[in-house]
Amino acid sequence: MRLEVINTGTELLLGSTLNTHLGFLGETLLPLGLRVGRQVTIPDGEIIRDAVLESVGRADIVIVTGGLGPTSDDITRELIAELLNLPLEENEGVMRVIRLILSRRNRELNEQTRRQAMVPRGATVLANAWGTAPGLYLPPHPVAAAGGELSPHLILLPGPPRELRPMVREVVLPLLGSICEGRTVPRGMRNFRIANLGESQVAATVEEPITSLGDVELGYCARAGEVIVRVLGTPEHLAAAETIVSAAFPENYYSAQEFPLEHTVVDLLTRMGQTVSTAESCTGGLVAHRLTNVPGASAVFPRGYVTYANDAKTDILGVPMELLANHGAVSAEVCAAMAEGCRAAADTDHALALTGIAGPGGGSDVKPVGTVFIGLASRGHGQPVVEHHIFNVERETFKQLASQIALDLLRRRLIRLI
Amino acid sequence: MRLEVINTGTELLLGSTLNTHLGFLGETLLPLGLRVGRQVTIPDGEIIRDAVLESVGRADIVIVTGGLGPTSDDITRELIAELLNLPLEENEGVMRVIRLILSRRNRELNEQTRRQAMVPRGATVLANAWGTAPGLYLPPHPVAAAGGELSPHLILLPGPPRELRPMVREVVLPLLGSICEGRTVPRGMRNFRIANLGESQVAATVEEPITSLGDVELGYCARAGEVIVRVLGTPEHLAAAETIVSAAFPENYYSAQEFPLEHTVVDLLTRMGQTVSTAESCTGGLVAHRLTNVPGASAVFPRGYVTYANDAKTDILGVPMELLANHGAVSAEVCAAMAEGCRAAADTDHALALTGIAGPGGGSDVKPVGTVFIGLASRGHGQPVVEHHIFNVERETFKQLASQIALDLLRRRLIRLI
């Protein structure tokens, strides 16, 4: 089945809005055995007619996003009905939903809003529980402008991601499943997350054993401080691939879920009934921010410190002044003292400490920009462990990489303790 | 001039990589008077030939990204040369650059890499100082497959954003400027950033006065906690638009630069020689993280506290236990005590404090999820000011909005003091 996506929206072409639909659809439709073969972005307006017409004979399924709303440039519905020569009819069910939503928002029904209840004859309404504009499904119809050739299956969806995404998951996937039945090979998908290894290193290790499983597809996605190995295949192949990945990277493979590393760390701490605190210099609160992005973090993360200035390191964490004077704030010695001082001050089971030079200024020959020391102190574990890295990247990526190493240092200790 | 963009890359269609080229190009080309009229994403491989062929007669300029590298699926150069019936010739200048880059990386020249020096006859090499694959410019040529019609101006660029973006700024913009000379109306562009107002409120106020300036274009872009008003026009119109925006929103308009709010805050503090500290509960370090994203933040932000647990609020910030017991941790009273306690503990000129319920759990009828108190204490300003908001959004957006309000509260105080 040949699938194409048409995204309408002048804002996508002007650079004010990033097109996140394509990536979402590409990833979400993979398990059905569907690939996006081509994607087109066009401005709001009449060009949607040409874009759909061009897809006739070239695509079996076309997903159109945007242009279903109430404003004057939302004319996807009308132009596609015209192209397929289908009359528009007011749909009672959609009208009821619109009236209900408007009454809740204390707003009047006007002609513009009413247009959203117009449905081309023969179309299926795709319920939108998250907004007033429903989606539409139009099965193949003869297209006069294409010499009577049949149109692709057309699926029209509203543009806002908070409406489109749940609709795709709940309404469009089952619909596509029935359209494709017997014509594609549905497959399971797993995204194996591997912390703090490079893409080429991961690929060199798992590519051969996973592809030799047989009929699987394999892809990689490099993020700051992790690689995601994407595998599509049968349930048996996915289980075998997980065995390969976890045997190859017993320390670094941490999840087959969609959540980033901080979720694994908070989950482990929660299950173990343990706590962590943070003392951050160069990452300036990012480790704390990531931990507190996880719902329920408050039970395992009572407090954190951002100790940028030297006197913050001495006052709050009890780092000895001599240590700072002798080794400098960016040193393994100070990092260890920060970690142990943080753990003691916060009275937590573990403490992470980071000190480094995020740049662009502040570097020297001995300690270049990008230098970072990352320490972990744990109750009853004696001296803190301290890692030394140099990340030669710009400031925000530096912070991201350092925070990833820190969270992973804690994760690796926790899995040995559990 | 009708401009189209073709992005090649299977990874864009699979969802593993977000297409950021389109937004970048759309925004960067606007001042030349160029709009992207249509954009197509296609997989690596032969389909690039069809995509370029389709644009003949429809577009005056086509920018193609990707497919110029050394691997076997990088065949944009060869297929376009074939379509235009142009022989490929090894270019001495490109070869020299490639040899130089390879010798620096201690790598051998192989046949695959050598392909990158092949240039279609009559093409202009667009220097790439950031990688081995140069860009190419092909002026209009007759296309046999299109009945001899002339091809658009074709600009081929490498796919990696770190190579494409500087090339566009430094090489492609002047080239497009000469192609378009006299055929488009170049215009200046300004992005006016307005904190903590809604898009409809901003539009209702400035739309009429700005459009009535005459030949200007106006757009809006809503972000978490701010609206960007984009204006294109002559230098005189831009200056007039800035006057309108700053008069309409004297408190909320903060910058016409590309940087977010934390940059304005750090700049103001730096100019004033003042300091700030932070006491964060519900935002969990995000305010500190944003401040420390700004190079040079260490001079104005000596320290911050993440005080999730009640005992962290009492120990570190000196919030009285009775206050917590009587009003709860999420209250105006506790927020004020956190701000003042933070300022005193950190000995800074200002202190921001945030306490709230990020959710999804922890809400009540009186204090629903999304409730937040945001306080600012300043040396010599008496009682801290405390704002109360309810943001009915998911956890990460809640943190973003609360951090934006906090930074803006400080910014508004600073501009009154400066």
C-alpha cells in the first residue's frame, strides 16, 4: 500500500511552526507495515485540490492534515468534496457535538462553526473528542479531473497536534488496519534505549546478529547521550532482539519504553524506597529539572542545590576552601566533596554532583571548555565515584550530555543494588 | 518568484528525524521577499528525479536538501545531472578541499568520497566549510523529459543542519539575492517578543495599527508564555511597528532579538551589577536551568535551591513550620517566606520562589492541579510580591509556563529599577 501525507498550513512554510506531524505519523504507522512514501507541505487555500489530484494513481492512501477548522482559509473539506463531485450534507451527530462544546464554552453557534458539520456524501465521520472539527474518511471515488481514475483512500484530520495525535491512535489506526488487511505485513515495533554509547558503536555490535534473525527491519536514532535501536518484526523476533541488545549492553541498555532516562531512575528509586539529591554547578539545575519532570518525583527527590559560586559550594555543601584553592572548582576532588556534602546536607541515600566548564568562556589549556566531573555518593558506599569527561559541544548540548551521564551513573548503581 | 523545497531522506519519513530545514528556510528566505510555495519530503533514491521533474514549469527556484554525501543512497547529484543531460566532471577545487579534510582526519580517499567532487558541467560549486560535500547551483537548462521546458534554478545543499544552515546564510542568500534581483521585493523582518499575553489579545491590539502602516506583512507565533509578532516591511515600517508594539505592551514587550526571556533577564542583571537566586518547588530547577543556559550567567546567578520537601523549605529557606502547617506548602504565605528566605540565605539582590502543584496527582478542590504561587523578593523592597496562577496543562508545560512568569516578574522589576 502506497501512503502519502499532505500537510496544509501556511505557518509550516513560514517557519513559525515546526511540522511534527510527519515524524509522528511515520513512527506510528510503521507497525501496520505502512511507510510514508512522500510528504507534501502546502499553504492554506486552493492548492490542496492540486495536491490531492496529483496523488491519484500514485498513492493508495493519502492522509491530509489541517484546513478543517472554522476560519475562512480552512477549505480542505469543500475543495475535496468538489474534486470528488460529492455534495456536502449537514451531519446531525457532528452538529450535536459542536452545540455541546459551544454551550460548555458559553459561545454562540455561527455560520463559520456550522461549516464543520458539513460532511461529503459517503464519507465516514472520524470522531474528535478533543476539538470541534471532526476528521473525515472518504473511500475511493472516481475523479473526473483524472479521467475517471479512482481517488486514493482519503483521511482528513485536523491540524492541531493535541487533536490529531489521539485521533490517530484511537480512530485512524483501526481504520487503516481494516483498509490494509491482507495487503501489508503488520509488525511489532520496539525502541531499545541505550545510554551513553555512540551510534556507530551500537550499530557495529548489534547490526549483524539482529539482521540475521531473518525478516526484521532495523534503524537507529541518535539523541544527546543515547542511541535508540528501532526494530520491527514478529513478537518472536522482537524478543530475540531484546536478548541480543541486553546481552551486548548489559550496563547501558535501560528501557524499551518511550520515556527518557529520568523515568527509569525515578522508577528504580521508587521501587527501592530510596532518595537522591543533586549538587549542580555547570548543569545549573538541569538534572533536578529532568528528575522533576517525572510524575511522583517528589517521593524520591526531596531537594537539590545549584551551587554556581564557590561560596555556595562551601556554605551549602561544606566543600573545604583549601580544596577549592588547591584544585580549582572544576576538579575530581571538589566534585567528590560536593557529592558527599550534598548527600549529608540533604540526608538522602544518594547524591549526584556536577562541576565543569559549559563555555563558551572560562576554559584553559589544562581544563578546556567542555571539561566536566560527575560524582555519585551513596550511603554506606565509602568514597564517591567521580567520572571525568570532555564534551566539545555548545553550552546547551553540554548540559544535556552531562545530565545524561549523571543520571546514568545513578541508574547503574541502582540496578546493582536492587 | 515561485520557490519550492525538496527534502530527501528516508529518516525524515520514518519519524526518527524531525525536518527542521523547512522552518529554517521559510524564515531565512522571507526577508528576500521569497515564500516557500510547496515543500516535498521524499525517501533517498531515484524518486528525486520525479520530484524535480514535477517542479518544471511550476517553480522558478527549487532548493533540494540531502543526498550529496558519500554513501550509496546519496544519488541526488547523479540523477539531476542525468535529468538535465549534463556530464559530470571532477572538480579540482573540490578535490583539493576533500583531500585536505581527509588528511586532517587521517583517512584515505576512496571512490565513494571521490564522487563528491563530481560536478555537472555548467554548475557553480557552493563552498561547504563545514563538511566534505559541497553544494551545487544549476541555472535553468532545457529538460528533455519535460518537452524541452527550462528547469527551475536548482540549488542542491547537503542534509546535515550544521552544514546547511551556515551555507544558506553565507552562500545561498547572496546567490538568491542575485537571482531574484528586481523580481521580488526584499524586506526587513523583526520578531517582537511579548511575554505572558495570549495570541488573540496581542492580535486584537496591534493588528489594525500595524496593517494600516501600509505595505507590511504580519504574523503571530504562540509559544509557552509568550507571543512573537513577526513583521516584514521597509526599515521605516519596522521602526513604526516597534513603536506600536512597545506602546501597546510597555510591560510585556521585551525583545526584538531571537533569544528567549532568560537572556533579557541575565543581560539586565549584568548591566545593573545585580544578582538573583532561586527557590523552586514545583518547577524543580527549571528556572535555574533556563538562567544558566545563558553564557555568563555565573556572574549574576550564584546559587539556587530546589526545595521539593517541606523540611528543605524550613532547613534551607527558614520557612516557619507553623506557616507550612497553617497554610500548606502551596500558598501565598509560604511562597513569600520562600522568596525572602532564599534572598537572605543566598545574599542576592533578588530571589524568585515558586510553589505549586504540577500534577498529575496532588490536587484538591481548593488547590487544583495547576495551581502555582510565584514570588519575588528584592533587597530594600519590603514584602515580596506574590502572583497566583492556575495553569490547566500537563506537567512539563506547567513547569514551562510557571518559569516564564517568574522570569518575567523579575524582568519587569528590573526595567523599573534600571
